[in-house]
Amino acid sequence: MSTANPSPIAKPVGMALPGLVIAVAMIGDTLLYAVLPLHHQDFGISLAMVGVLLSLNRWIRLLANSGVAAIGERSGRTP
């Protein structure tokens, strides 16, 4: 008689929401870095403001990534 538990099967449904959130965020990032500098006049902002927005985006991502990493370390890895 074997007492070993079979390995749990990963549920791909649990990864659908995080994957969707990352995909939408990447679309927004593409807009900021590829489209905005080229078509800033269509958005009604100056080229200098584009630089400010891109800089703010990096700072926000830096702070957010640090916060998410801290939450991840506190909650630990889940199986």
C-alpha cells in the first residue's frame, strides 16, 4: 500500500485572471512607449509632457513592484 499522495494538478483557470491583467497592462505600456511619443499632438499634449508621463510611469511601476514583492514575501508561495 502506497502512502504517497499524487501531485496536485495545476488548474489553468486560476492563471487566467492574472494573465489577462498582465496582457491589458502590456497594451497600455505599448501605447505609452510606442504611440504616445509619435502622436503626442493627437492626444493634445506636448513632447515635454510625454517625457514627464513616461518618467511617472516608471516611478509608479517601481513603487508598485516593490509593494507587490513585499506582499508576495509575506503571503508566501502557494501550491
